[in-house]
Amino acid sequence: MSAAADTGAVAFAERLLTLLDEASYSTTYKFAVVLGLLDLCIETAEASGAPTTMLTTRQLADKVVQIYWPQTREFVEGNASLVLRQSNTGQAEIVSLVRKFRERHLDAATASLHQARAADASAYERLVEKVEWKLIEMPLPRLQRLGNTDEPFIYRIAWDEHITQGAVRDYQRTGRGFDNRILILDGAAEHLVQFGPLLRPLLRRHFADRILRYNRSVLSDPGIEAFLFDTQRTPAAPIRRALHELQSGACFYCRLSLTGAKTEVDHFIPWARYPDDSLANLVLAHHGCNNDKRHYLAAADHLTRWRRRQDDEAKGLRDAASECDWPHEPERTLSVARSVYLHLPQSARLWQARGTFVPIDTALVREALLGA
């Protein structure tokens, strides 16, 4: 990396840290928006692995609903049971909208977002439209403001806080009259993807700290971060049998029989890298293999077999997802894999087997993900 690129990356990181520490925000929206932009830059990568330079407010609204979905369950601590406040003046409007939707249509304690969409697609679309307006109105025009000065360094938009709800409603109804693009500035998408493994836990920590501040009278447990993020993976028991069949009863990593062994469903692209419960990202492994791999990226030969499975077992994966009512978004998962693997440095070492790490085989990685 050149000195100029280093300077750009360091300057970006410094400005982002300043943004996260800025105290004028009265809700958690800025954390959700930055986390949403990070996720979208990773999951909408071009076929080459290059991050996108244009997102839409509709995409961001859908992503923000995903981020807030697990946080709108009731949190229980001692005798208290409540939906955590995410504003210093009451409940944040987006959180209230998401909570009302899940209460109206599903079991608020256990419903997954995938189930919510399937249960009432039109109501879900109305929810996203309401969230989209709130993002257009508030955090997006103000997020990059330091003090009284706007200093765009992540994105540019074509409106300010004077936009009217009527104009946005017309666009949502007709698709015209409002420029809904979020234009990612030069280098910003690359920095978000490159720094993703470091930014994600940092964003979550700031997010959780702000929620603790808003709920200080009822919360004392710093482990709230696990409730908000790490433990929200969908229970994998319903999909275990399907994966066992797709893998012909063998551990995905060591290829030895799973019969009689303790097995676990593993996120091939680790959850810590990107929270993806899509069936395309799940494999069945021995407990020992999964426990040893943990948050590491798998070596190129594992990646090759995983990528080949998406083509060879496409129908089986679709059928299993349908039968188990499980999310399955293979194109998005592939974009995530490209974003993660194709941005690794030459010095990266990947998990091969229990206790064994190997240098990245760039040629094999590119062949698996790009066919070149």
C-alpha cells in the first residue's frame, strides 16, 4: 500500500472515530446507519470483489430494520422486562416501528425477520418505507456533521434536512421525483470493507454503550452487547438434517464421517466477519473442527469446495431452505465471500485443519470466487 493510500486510510479511520465519539446524537441511529453502510458495502460487492459506490435509501432502510430486529425483543434482567430505549427522550421512532410490526404479526419473542417478511410482505414493505423516510429526514443529512459543519467523508446525498415527507411519499409511490442514491465517496467503500473486521466490533461496542446510557436506571450488565448482537443467530436445529444429507454425512472440513459424533452448524464466513445466517453460508462440521476454526477464515481448498457446492447443490439448497423456512440468499453470500477474501493481504494465514494454518493461496481464491 502506498504512503498516500496509508494517509487516506488513517485519515478515514480518524474521522470515523471522531464521528462515533461525537456526543450530540440523541438516538442510536448513527451507529445503525454506519453499521448498515458497512454491511451493504460488503454484501453488494461487484463480481470482481470491488465494493459498490452507490447504495439507495431503500437498501439502507431494509438493512437498518435487520439491525434493529433482534434489539426489539424484550430484555429481561432481574424483575425488569422491557424493550430497551434507544433515545434520550423516550423510544427511538424506528425501534417503535419495528417493534409494533413484530407484535402485530408474529410472536415477538421468537420470530425471525425471514418469517416476518414471509408472513406479511405488504406490511413489511410499509414498515421499510416508514423507516426509509425517517433515515432520509434525520440521520443521513446530519450524520457527517461535526459541530455546525458538514464534512462528507463517507457519502454524498442530494438533499438536506429540509426535505419534505410529501416529496418522499411521492417517490415511494411512483419511483420518481426524489434522488434516493447514497453515493459512496472515493475510497470510503474500500476502507469500510478493508477495516470491516475492526470496525464491526467497535461499532457494536459504541452502540451497546449508548443503549446502556439510555437505560441506566434498569440496566447494569455490560454483557448487553451479547443480547444485542452476538447471540441473535437463528437456532440451527431445523437445518442440521438437510446439511447432513447435502454433505453425504461427512464433516465439511475434515471429510470424515459425522455418524455418532457431536456435530455443529458452522458459519463458513465467520459470524464475526459478517452476520449471515443464509443457508448458503452454513456447513455441518464436527464439534472439534468447528471449535478450532472459530472466527478464522477457511483455507482456499475449503473455499473451493464451498463455492462448488453453491452450483452443484443449488437445487438441494433451495429445496432445503424452502422446506425448513430458512433464509437462502446465495448471491448475497457470494458477494460477502468476495468482499472478505479478495481484500485479504498476501501475509494472511487461513485455517486448514485443527491446529494448522496455511498462507493464503491467492490464485486458488481468485479461481474459486471469480473463475479466473
